[in-house]
Amino acid sequence: MPTFLQLKSDNELKEIIKTAFDMDLDISGDWGYTENSATIIHSSNTPLTQLEHIIASMRAYTEMSMTLEKKDRYGSINLNEKSREELHINSLTYHKVNYEITAMKEDVYTSFINEYKEESETKEFDMADHFKRRKEATLTRNEDYWFEVHQAL
């Protein structure tokens, strides 16, 4: 399995997200790889679990696509929450969320999409085989994301 580099924000996470994703979030901290690098959520109008999923998706997309050479990039990146813990450490509240991340190399994903568009209506098209090969080409990762959550949320 490929290794993806952990992202660094140098306490500029809010600005990075604003620039890369055009979202203005009331957050600070880092990319949430550990308790010490948790993303701090100060406030939100978005339901908390939804906001956490959005931020974790941004991290995965940045790790697996935006920071890589074109030939190494992944597409069809999806996150599915697998588990969640609420931890109280030193009078702070953390959500430690584990996500299953699935993705496919961009060029491979594009070829599957094109194959489906061009051949799905033909008699020769084997849909079961098509989706079996897509599943085999899919990378699956399990990653934890740490969020520090202010009590007002």
C-alpha cells in the first residue's frame, strides 16, 4: 500500500482550507493526526459530525491528490466513518474518529468511467466483471482523525 505523507499546517489550517477549498471555517490547530495535532473546532452552523467528515475529506483529498504528481494522484476518494470516541483529556473534549477511506488511481478511475459510458449499453458488457475489477483496483485505508471540540457545539 502506498504511503501518504502527513500534512503540516504551521497553525495556518484555516487559511489553507480557505485557499484550497474556498470554505471559511471557525477552526484552528493542525490536520488531526494525533491528540497534539488535533483540529480545533471553535464553532459551526453545520452539524458537528458532518463538519468533521468534511474536514477529514479535505485532509484525505489533499494527501491523496492535491500534493502528489499527476501520475500518482487518486480520485473517487470517499470516507466512511467506522468508529468514534469522545475523550476528555486535561479538561478538553476530543473526538477521535476512524474513517475508512477508499480511492482509486485517477487514471484507472477515468478508464473505468469511460469503459462504463462506452460499453454499458452493449450486450457484451459484463457489469459484474466491471464492478469486480473496480473493487480490486480500489485502495482502502483506515485513518484516525482527532478533533478538539469546544463544549458550546
